[in-house]
Amino acid sequence: MLFNLALASSWSRRHTLFFVVLTIALSVALLMGVEKIRTEVRDSFNRSVSGTDLIVGARGGELQLILYSIFHIGQASNNISWASFELIKSNKNVAWAEPISLGDSHKGFRVVGTSSGFFEHYQTGQQQPLVFQKGMAFNDLFDAVVGADVARQLGYQTGSRITLSHGIGSASFSEHDDRPFSVVGVLKSTGTPIDQSVFISSEAIVAIHDGWQSGSRIRGQQVSIEEVRKKVLQPKELTAMLVGMKSKLSTFHLQRQINNYKAEPLQAVLPGVALQQLWQLIRVAENALRLVSGAVVLAGLIGMLAVLLTSLGARRKEMAILRSIGARPWHIIILLVFESTLLSVIGTLIGVLLSIGILILAKPVLENQFGLFIQSTGQSLDDIPLLAGVVLAGAATGLWPGYRAYQMTAADGLTARC
């Protein structure tokens, strides 16, 4: 009876309650959207690199090393010598080592100089290898492989001709336009910085800077592509290197050896540890987002409380009649709690559906403009406690109006006061 009565009473006030449900739905949609983006950003951090045991670079900060070597943000304080790279690569416990050379760009995207083995050894997520959507790894000196975002935003296909720029800015006045590259491969999307990178060989990095000095061309010195191909293009230095071990047990031993290397100041970091440190730095922003979305949900619940309290004046006679026909005080309280629970459940369900729809529509924008790859727009089981908390908070919101209704009906009798 209370169920049917609550439904009938709510339906009679459907125009007012519509806005209550809408407020709760919008607040829940914001909460779920922020939670989804927060989770995807954290997962994106965690899946940026996998299967790499050590990252080696010039001595400095661990976070700085992983920022420029994996996320391609910022620059290295110093380079490391190619001789050190060869020495570490030849270590008996090292399964593979891939060079990373940075410093150039293409229309705002970072250029990464490496070897063709990078595409075999580099992994993301749960040790997922890089997969070519089209084409293959570079073989020729002036071949290039582009990430999924680069290909999508710039409209590149295999066979496209591109030129690189000196420096890392989106606009550069130092173009390597005399030595164009041909796109031979397009990688599948990974949701990591790989998608926003252009890959060429380490020898190509040397080739495009032949005839350059201090970031600009040497005047009067013209070197043709044919002449460049005939030269020995042995790199002298690189920005960083990625190392895979034969046995995980030897990782710490090699890390200690590299950190104590006397020939030049080097440091080796564990990717997982550095990623956790990096994530701790941005937890403040993460918690701020959760606080804002939680405040919006709270505002929605307060709005529902205000509507329920305001409507009590118009429902005093209704409550008094219920008391006169035998309704107990707890019946009145349960009626108001049930109404608030019903509004919370409907608002929460609509909010979840709304958040899914918004994420579906916003997914291309988030990927193209912000590089945020959302793997799934649906809700996970981890969201159930959060949604249940919203519903329970909504149900608790009805306790105060229920208690006030009981007090009013006890004093009013059958005639509502004006």
C-alpha cells in the first residue's frame, strides 16, 4: 500500500520532481564521467610501458627521465654516449636494449630515433606488443613509422612524404626539408604516447643533422641525400635507452652497476616505481576532481531535500488523513524515505546512462584533442559501491522530511493551518 501510495503521490507532483530527478541525474553523470576519466588516465599511465625492466639516461631526477623517455615531455639534462649504450647492451644479463634519441619534431609531434627492434621489444598494457595497422617497420635510412594519432590527425598513409623540424616546438624555423622521409608504417592505437610519436632510425637522426651545427645549417655546406647515404652514420650519443633483462633477478644488480658507472654519470630507474612516483604527484588534481564531483552530487541531494521539505506544506492534509486512518508515525517516515529513494534510484540510473552517452560522444574529442584513449565507455563493477552510496545518501535524505511530516501531522489533525 505504501509503495502504491508513494508512486501515486510522486506522480501527482511529477512536474516538480522531474527537475529533482534531472538534478540528481546530471550530478551522477558528472560523478561517473570524472571517475571514468580519472580511471582511464591512471590506466593510461600504467600501460604506457610494459616489459621494460630498466630505463637508462643521464643522471638526474627519476621522474624527469621517465617523462622525457616514455611520455616525451620535456628534455634531458644531458645525453649519454653511444659507447655506454653498447657496453650495457653487451652485458651478459641483458636480453635487449633499444636506443631513444629525442630533440626533433614533426608538426608538434615528437620524433623518436631508435632501431627497428623497438617495435619488437616495446610493450604496453599487459605486455601487449606494438602492432602495425598498416605497413611495417623502417628499413631504409629515410623511412618513418607514425603513431595512430599522428596518422589520424595529419591524414597520413603509407607512402606519405614528411619532413622533420629541429627542436620540439609546434612551429619551427629550422626545417630538415632537404631530407624528406617516407611513411612506411602506421601503428595501431595504444592509448599511450606511442600514438603521438614519429619513429625513425638512430642513423637517420645523424643523417638529418649532417651539415648542421648548434641547431642550424652550416652556411655554404650542401650535402645531397646520395652523399649522406655513403657516409658512416654512427651515432655518438643518445637521449636514453630501454633495457630488457634475461632474468628479473639480475635487474637490481645491473641497476646498481649503472648507477655506480665511473665513465660518465648515468642512472637506471625501474619503470614501475617511477610511474608510481609520477602518479603520486598528480593525485592532488585527481582528488580535487573527485571532491568537485562529490560536491555536485551533494548539491543535488540538498536540492531534493529542499523540495521535499517545501512540499510538506502542501501535503499536510494528506499526511493528517493518513494518520487519521491508522497510519503509524513510522509509516509516514517510510513513505517519505521511499519517495526520496525512488527519486535517487531513477536519477542515478538516468545519470549512468547519460554519462555513457556523453562519453561515447566525447570519445573522439578526448582522443584527438587530449590524447586520452578511453577503452570502454561502460561502467565497471568498481562503480557499484559509489552508485550504491549515492542511492543510500538519497534515501537518508528522506529521514528529515519524514520526521518533520510526523511532527506536523501530530499537531495539525485533519485541518491544515494557513
